[in-house]
Amino acid sequence: MPPIIDHKKCNGCQGREESFCEEACPGDLLYVGSDGKAHCHAQRDCWDCMSCVKMCPRNAIETRIPYQLGYHKARLMPIMGKNSITWKCTDINGETVTYKYRNRLEIADEQGGSS
Amino acid sequence: MPHMADNPLTLDAVETVHVTCDVLIIGGGNAGCFSAVEAAKLDPTRKIVIMEKAQILRSGACSAGMDAINTYIPEGKTPEDLVRWCRSQVGGGPIREDLALSNARELNESVDDLERWGLPILRDAEGKIRYRGAWDISIHGEQLKPIMAEKAIESGAVIYNRVACTQLLMEGERCVGALGFGVRDGKFYVFHAKATINATGGAAGLYKSYTADATDSHHQIWMCPYCVGTGYAVGIRQGAEMTSMEQRWVATRTKDFCGPVDTISVGYKAPIINAKGERIMQTRYAHLGGDKAPRYIRANAPMEEWLAGRGPTYCDTRGMEPELAKQMMTDYLNERPSFVLFLASRGQDPVKEPIEIYGSDPYIVGGHTQSGFWVGLDRMTTVPGLFAAGETAGGNPNKFVGGCAAEGKLALRGAFAYMQGLTLAEPDEAQIEAEKARIYGPLLRGADFDGLTAVEMEERLQRLMDEYAGGTSQFYRTNEERLDYALKHIAMLRSQTVYLKAANLHDLMSVHEVVDRIDVAEVLCHHLKFRKETRWQGWQTRSDYPEIDPAYDCHVESRRDMATGAIETFTRPYEQIVSGDRYKP
């Protein structure tokens, strides 16, 4: 069901031609409305790929599994680091698990450069 | 790019953008990005243009990420060995062994490119690549798409994001580019190119997903729902020969969230069990190879259990070491992170409860099965100037990420060779104007127009295909009469596309997507109708012809008659090039 956008946090990526979430969505589903906030054209059309969630600099977006498929309420949030990603997942019973791993190689190092 | 433009009031108010280039790449995905990089390597003076419906940094099937590269030839194995495995996975074929072999020879170098560009490929303590099965290797591919896209951008290709392709531009029989529109800026685009590489991805959403009736989960499917078959449709409309469209990709997927299962069953050796706890592959499919049975057998097995009254079916992850379970969740976070969220929304710990599995809705994806354009070794389709790579190119299954990358390079080389000394005439204005009118028509019907929305027609098509052309609700079965019924209604749907209307530019994209889906669905039904046997249960099941018939040990082909619009079907012979037992890896 896809992106739930917290309009208290969202500023529509003011100053950018296209907001980060608009840029990220492979389905052209997100847009910044005349209120200056991000919106989704059609909840039903989201693939739950979470690209927008990863890209949002203000942590204003979360993906929610449609209730018809999953119970209320679980949460999964990514924190994008340099060459790594950390995910924090909380299930419907309040159990939280954290995952962190490398998502990019240090190319400068690999090629003998310094960092 | 600014926010969505206002609707034009008239056709004349639509601005036309003309772009001329050497090679046009339709779709900046896995294959398309590799085509662009290869072009810069071979001849950086050539002008390469990518037209992309989304934004290439996160577009298409790889947008969510990837947890494995399914084919990488290990030390001691050869490209021929990979073709043998590939052939056995599709029940001995028939496959295009010439294509498969040429792809296999490019494969490892293409995967190595990805690692050089920054993709983490998991290695053991000695630095050796970690295999999770016989051919597939584990990656942390969360950034796979941005990594490929950044290289395409660096290559100097000119990228037109948010431009949806709707038609090929033709010069007589020859393809000389493509036409489309900006889904944000609303402009009409004319790309005039010496050669065109069609790399749009496959077709999802031809069939109804079993979760589609839930309000907010129409797109809870495995394949990227924004890959709608436009690549096939634009070729079909110009009379390109299509191959093996009846070989649909159906896969075992996690239930209620159509997520990958190989991650668990291959990567973590979790057996597939039925409601009674029986190990299905070992007890019922031992004679076909058990866990190593051909892919369509494994895909269909859980559905057969349901049909026989032995569902639900599971991947038995119980008792898994917690450290391994965490690795498995990490794999999911790399490929479909929301599956981890789904498990959390069920309060489910896979170490204690097995993961439920079920069959997916069927897709046409030539990077997985072998449906797509009939191409030569240079990846040119039967339309001169039109090349295909990745999911659009047929005959050559099990390409996956590495193979689509390799094919992107091959198609580019083919395109470069083709356009040597080629000069083009001025583009045909009548054709361009006709397409412009077709594109914007649904936006210009007026507020009072009593018509149809794209969603209405899409859902009608998807239910029709599900029930009559072998969807999930029918356990993938179809027969002659149902296919005739489907074709009759597809013709009615096509005649009703004149009633489609769009509220805005995003909606206009959806309208053209459903038109494309109808064209692909029609060809698919003709292929299913022609193959009067059941060669790949699940992928292609005819309840009226339940056995394999040696008479169909050939490629089923089709072509649209450009004069009448009718789809003609015919065959091409299978040629075995790689020695050995076709049914064994």
C-alpha cells in the first residue's frame, strides 16, 4: 500500500527540480502537489520496492503492507550510509531487529587509490 | 524535470522534440545500461540516446535490488556446460543454443564489470566467489540499479528520463527510431536513429494476480509491474517475428507477498513441504531430479499440491541456525526489502514457522523463459534496424542479470555493425503526426466524454487472461475453447480502446500501457493455441492436450500480417549445437 508520507516531515525537497522520491519511483507514482508535499497517484499501483523510502532525506516516507495481506503494524526503515545500509525492522509484537551490510565496494581502494 | 505539466488543450498545443542519434536504446535497465557502456568503449564519437519511462537510477525490474546473480560460470566449467544446464532447466528445450552459447561466452566478463563498478559480490575467506547453487552467486545488490545507471550516465549517453515509448519510427520496412511522450513534461518525442535497441523489459500485468482484489495491492506481484510489454508490443505492431511466447514464466513465490523463493530453497536448502509435512520434490518428483528438477516442474509443484488437496505449501525454514536466518533476511533486504516487512507484519520468525509459498501470476519475460523477439546472433529482430536485448529477446532463457548485461553488449555490437555506411531519409511526417494524434487522443476527449479508464480495461483484461488463458486461479490450465473465448474478448477490448480517456499525463501512460498489454496478450493466446501439447507444465499447460507431443519439438513463431492485422503462427526447427543429453545438465 505503499508509501505513507508524513506531511509534517515532507517539504517536497524544496529547491530541487524533482523531489528525491519522485526521482526514485520506477512507476512514476509520486509527485509534489500544489501544497508542496509529496503524494502518490495510486496506492494500488505501488510495487513496495522501497526506493522512495531509501531516497527520502527527511525520513518522511514509510512502506506499509496492505492490511489485507499483513497485520497492523510493522515498520521497516533504512538508514543510508556511505557504502552501507542499515535496516531497522519492528514486527507487530514490538520485536526489533537491526541489519547492517555493505552495499557498495570502495572503488578507490580497489583500484589502489587512497581514501 | 518540473512537476507534471498541465494537459494540453489541443493537439497543436503539444510541443514536439526532435532528437537525432546513432543508436537509440529504449529502456535504461539492465541490458540498456550495458549497451550504452559498450558503445562508449567501442566508439565514443557515436551519439547514443536512452529513452526511459522512469528515471534510470531506480527504474525497472532491478529497482528494488537483487540478492544474487543467477549465472556465473565457475572454474572448471565451460560456456557449453552452462548451455547444457540452461537447456535442461527448460525440459530439454527446444532453445536457441546459438544465442545461449554466445551469451554464455560474454557472461563472466559482464558480471566482473559489475564488481569493478562497485557491486559487492560475496567471497569466502580465501577470496573465492561464494556460490549458493551450481551456477548462482550471492551479492549485496541493493545498489545494483544505481551502479549500472551511473556507468551509463558516465558513458556519455544522452538520457531522456520520463519519456514513454509508444511506437517505432519506420522507414518502409526498416526501424529508424521510436516515438513517445514525456510523462511529466507532456512533450511529444521523435527519436530518429540509425539503429534501435529495444530493451524495455518484459510484460507483467497481463494476468490477474491472486492478491489483486485487495484494495491496495494490485501490484503485489513478483515482476516489476511497470514493465508492461511495451517492447514486445511496438515490435508486434510492425510485424516482427515473435518466438516462444507460449513459454510463460511462472515461478514458486512466497504466498500473499509474491517474493523470491530461490533465496530460501536454493540459497539455504530449505525443502519444499506440503500441509502434511511431506517433502514434495523428494517424494513426488524424485524421478525428475528432485530438488534439481527443471525449473517449471519446481514452479508448478506447490500448485499441484494445492490442487490435490494437500496445501498449504511451505519452504521449511524451521530449525535454521539464527545466523543463517539473519543472512537470509539480509538477502531479502537486498532484493525485496518489503518481504522482511511482510514477515514482520505477520509476526513471523522463519526459524520457528515455515515460509508459505504459492505460484505466481504468469509473466512474459525473455530473460527468464524464452519468449520474445526472434533474433539473429547479432540480436537483430526480423525488423531491420531493430535489435533486442534482455527480456525482449527470445529463444534464450535463464539470462537473468548477468545474461541481460551480456546481451546488452552483444546487441550494441550488432547495432554498430549494422549501421556502417547507413544513411537515413528524412523521417516520415505523416507517420509522426498520426502517432502524435493517437498518443494524445485519450487526453483530448473532453470532460463530458463518457468513456473508460485504463484501470477498468486493465482489470477486465487481467481477469479474462486469468480465467481463460491459464492464470493462477485455473492452476495455469487452459484449452482450445477457452483460448478462443479469450481471443474473442481481446478483439472486443481492442475495439473499445477508442473509449479510453486519461485525466492527466500519468494516466495517459497507463492508457498506452493497457493498449500494449492487449497486443501482447493476443499474441500470447495464439501461441498457447498453436502448441497442442503440454511441454512445460505450469508455464504452458493444455488440459485438452496433457502430454508432450514430439511433433511440437520445435519453436512456435508468430507474425502480424501487416495488411490484415491477423496474427499468423508457424514453426521453426530446433537445432542442437551443444552435444549431450538434452534433458540432463
